[in-house]
Amino acid sequence: MLADGGRRPCGAGRGAGMALPADAREITRASELSVGSAVLIEWNGSWYEGTVLVTGGDAIRVHYTGWSDSWDEDVSRARLRIR
């Protein structure tokens, strides 16, 4: 089953979303993010593991762990958490 018109897999399977872990922290301008940083990415109310590809500006380019590069996207800091 696909959510959002096929944009992101939903429910079960590889890379399925999870609840936000208690040790996750919000990303702020002062938070240091660099290429390769491990992050949690919010999508459609669930959290997915990912990696920072590009930083700078208001948007951060991320890769979803376990998904092909076609799912890479630019997200706001509000949709990211670090552990």
C-alpha cells in the first residue's frame, strides 16, 4: 500500500516508519549538521532513519536509509531530529 499518491511506502516492510524515540532532539540553527550526519526524518506522521546529503540554507537534502536515491528530498529542519 502506498501513501500520498505513491510518494512514500506506508505501514509494513523495509524502512517502515516508527514512533519518535525519546532521545531524539530538535534541529536548530545552532545544531551542527554535516554531510553524513545520521538523522530521523518525519514524513506523514512517522519517523524514518536517514542521512544528510547537503546542508545550507533552510532546506537540508536527505537520503532515507534503505530506500533508493529516487526518494532523496529537501526537508526543513522542523522535519528532522538528531539522536
